Amino acid sequence: MFFLISFAGNAQNKTKEVLFSINDKPYYTDEFSRIYKKNLDLVKDDSQKDLNQYLQLFVGYKLKVNKAYKLGLQDGAQYQSELKSYRTQLAKNYFNDTKITEELVEEGYNRLQKEIRASHILVLVDENASPEDTLKAYKKIEDISKRAFAGEDFDNLAVQYSEDPSAKENKGDLGYFTAFRMVYPFENAAYNTQNGKISKIIRTRFGYHILKINDIRANRGEITVAHIMILKPKPEETGKDAEKTINEIYKKIQQGEKFEDLAKQFSEDKSSSSKGGVLNKFGSGQLSSEEFENVAFSLKNVGDISKPFQSDFGWHIVKLVEKHPVKSLDEMKNELESKVGKDDRSKKITASLNEKLRKKYTYKRDAKQFGLISKLVTNDFYESKWSVPANAKDYTATVLTINNKKIDGNAFLNFIDKQQKGDLKVKPLSKLVDALYDRFLDEQLTAYYDENLETEFPEFANVMEEYRDGLLLFDLMEKEIWDRAKTDTIGLKKFYDGHKMEHMWKKRVDVTIASSTKQDMIKKAQALLKKNEKPQDIKDKLNVDNVINVMTNSGVFEEGSDALPKTMKYDVGVSDVFKEGEYYFVTKVDNVLPEEVKTLEECKGKIVNDYQQYLEQGWVDDLKKEFTVKINNDVFENVKRQLK
């Protein structure tokens, strides 16, 4: 898959030679050298660093690209859509204004130092609503605002009048948030309103709001914690008592047993249990459980452990591993730049770009065509009732020229039509059309700039070529290899039969494990196991007077599992007592399953992956027969000397 995304390029060097051709289509030395150098530090397989081997991989890559084009995959609607989406994302860096961006980044960073808890009241109105509906909504929020400023209870007003669906339950309370969590106008109001005060009326794309600031606190930063979790019982788990189990584990912690060992043995969060319960670091609002976050952040010192508590997911005990204060501006710069480009702040950047493009390009308005179109716009525009005239085809003459690109009057007419639902209500009509033209000009200048990015920026052209071929190859591999490997049941079974000895179960054991830090208690557990007592009955008899003396774990485990004591013996029956670290163990082995071949179903994921690689290897050989490949060996030898 490495070459799927890494081979490609749009050659830019003036000095280049044909390295090889596929069906007489040339591929040049400069592209090969550039891609080799780019990937040299990324590859882990030394064979891919060998230039002879690398050339074969590169030729194989280009053969697949040619096959994709031969099949017409480049014309697929999904491919075209994905490529357009990638290009839009890649182009964003070229629409940026460094100075404005830095100012917005600094503003965002300063705001990130605080977390604000606010309530709001919302009156919904579409950003493109009619003047009548907009005025109606404004009058409603204005009346609510006056009542709030007059001293009426904000929570009650939110319940009665807010059109945010959640307001009936939360009284408009949005909890704590910081910069980049809310739309920009809302964030501005929150950070520009004093604690305990009510904001002025603000407009967002959702409608009109007023805010009340309930609290402002320092950003809590991020933390790393470990947890032990017992999942909420499923309906069919009638015998499971999660609260009882978590309290037993907590007692063992209080008795001095290690948190990490208990997490490995008993935590039902399988993604973290093998790591001693350690979770990825997180900040306020990043988890789906406010209860968990609040308990975690309440721990003061590294090593502090919470009491058992319940969330929507089950029961937890949390241990503080590390605190991570808010990063420095330099550390967060790239992340903040990305966030700035994704929200309403970007409007400031757009305004700066418009100014730059007006200076960059030569453009001219055709006065005659503009005058004819101006006469077509009527007062119906203000009521969103204006429509493009039936004789719009008569206005195909050029209204705007940017460098050598000509834009006809029809394009301007259609632009005017779409602008009716916007916020432009300038009067009289002559000024309205001038304002519409200014917007049209900026839109067309931006479009022209966008269309010519590959020409103006060679590095952008290179990356786009990589995405273009990479997406094509993804579609091709899916069609020719991946889907086939999944659906070719006969071929897959045959491949499995030829490779099944490579997929073996290790020795497995059906076992009950009892553990304790007390030797006398584990001996009692041993005696009870010999009497075939059930694990829960053993715990009920030995864990008395609110003291957890013994824990048990049962199941079928593969040799090497974290759940198994490392020194246990794989003999059927009850073992002798043995010790590992601070724990005494005894095991009752009901059955030992020998090493054996996994069934196809048991190793299907790995078999399918191996089968895909097998099919791909044979497929490249077939492509070399389908296409004519000619390598210029003298040129290649020269390239090797240069690269070495």
C-alpha cells in the first residue's frame, strides 16, 4: 500500500530524459528521482531502497495506473467527487493570508486559556430568511432580552421561549466550552461578556441569541488517567452485579494491591486493560461522559485514586497518571491554523484574499454589457421574487475579462439570481447592482486563481498528481484484488489449505484463576476449588466483613495471555499455590487444548489479507504481458550514478 499513495508526480525539471515507456507513453527521470528521494526515509523494507528493485516497483505502479485509465475508472462519478474534495482541501493553504491568520491564531490561543460556562436563549431564523421573518425573529429576541435585563430569571425565560430543542431540559445551559467549540459570533459574545452578565443580541447562522455567562475558569488542560471499568450488565446478564464487583476491586486497592495489576485482571475496557487501564489523554468536553471527566479532573496529585463511581457505561475507578497543562502557542500553532480555516473566522481571510487578487490580476468590466444587465434588475430582487429573464441567452456577450479569460453576461445574471436569498439589500437599484458586481468580481477572481493553482505552484501540481493516481489505484485495487479476495470463496479456501499451517492456535486452557495477596486465603480458595465450588461461591465465602480477600477470573485463554499467571502449569486439576510478585495464585484447569490449526473462520481476516497480496503479485506479472514496457537501461545507469 506504500506505493499506492507515494508514487506520482508532475515533472517540473527542464532537464529530463525518458527512463521507460508503457505503450509508448514516456515516464521521465526527474519524476523517478524526485519520488525516490521523497520516499527514501519513509520505507522500512531495505529492498525498496535498492534502485533496481525500486524501478521494478515504480514500473509496476505505473502499470496499474495505465490499467485504471484503460478501464475508464477516471470517469467514475465517485472518483471525480473524491478528487474534487481532496483538491479543495489541498488548495486551502493557497487561499490563506499569513498576517490575518496569525492574528486569529493568537486571539484563539488567548481565549483557550479560559473555559466559559454559559446559558443561551435562541430564536431560530434562517440566515437567508426574508426581511419580514428576520424582523419578526429580532423583535422576539429583543423582547426576551429586555425582560432578562430587567431581572427576570434567565433559566425560566430559556425554558419558555428558547427554540433550542434541548432548552426544556437543560434550561439553556451549554456547559463549559472554550475557543473553537462554538460558531465564531457566539464565541465572540461569550468572551466579550463579563461573568454573571447577559450579552447583547447576536446573530449566527442559526438565528438570534442572548447569552448569560454563568462561570469563567482557567482551562483545565488535559490529563492522562488509568481506569478500571466494569460494564453495565446486559439484559441477559442476570447474575452480573457490576457495583459489587467494582467495590470488591476498590477494597483490594485499599488493601495495598496494585491498580495496574487489577486493571489487567479485571477491567472490562479491553482497549486499556492490557496497558494497566491507561487511557489516551483528554480535555474538558472530549469524552462522552461528563461524570467521568469531572471525577478525573478532581484528582489533585499524580497517583490519586477515586472512589468507585457510575457513568452511563458502567462503573469505574480512576487513577491520575499525568497532568498536561495547556500547550504553548508555538506547540499549538499548526492545530490552531487548521481550526481558524474551518470556522467563521475565515471570512476575514477571504476579505484579505479578495484584495490581493484584485492587485494580482488584470481585469476589466464591459460597460455596455453591464449597463444592459443593470436595467434587467427590478425591485422584485428585494422580495426574492426576481428571476432571470426568458431572453437571458441574448446576454452572452462578455461582461468581465480576467487576464485572457472571458466571462459572459449569463454568468452574472445567474449570480444575481442566487444572491436574492443573501443579506444584500442595498438601495437604490443602481447601487445594488454595483454591489452585486463587486461580489461577482471577487467570486470570479477567486475561481480564476483556483483554476490556475497547478500552473502557478508546481509543488501543488505534484501533490495533486499523487492524489489523482492514488485514488485511481484505490478504485482499481478494490475492483481487481480486494473484492475478489473477499468473494472468491473457492480460491480463498484453496489458498487457506495451502497455508493453514502458518495459522496455529497456541496451547489454550479452560481455567479458573484465584488470586490474593494473602497466602492463607489462597489456600482456602484452593481447598474450595478442589471441592468444585463455583468462583462466585468461593468469593462469597472468603470475602467477608467488607474485606476483599480473593478475586477470581474464568475462561478459555491462549498461552501468553495477560489474564494468565506467567508461571502457571497447564495440568488438568487444581494446582499448588504459587506466587508471582505480590500475588498468590491457584488455578483449576478443566481442559487443556493443544496447539492446533485455526479454522478458516478463526483466521479469516489474516487469510484474506495474505490472499490479496498473493493475487496482487500475480496480477502485476499479467499487466507486464498486457502492456508493452521498454526501459532505457543506459539512462537508468546514469540515474543510479546521480542518486548514489
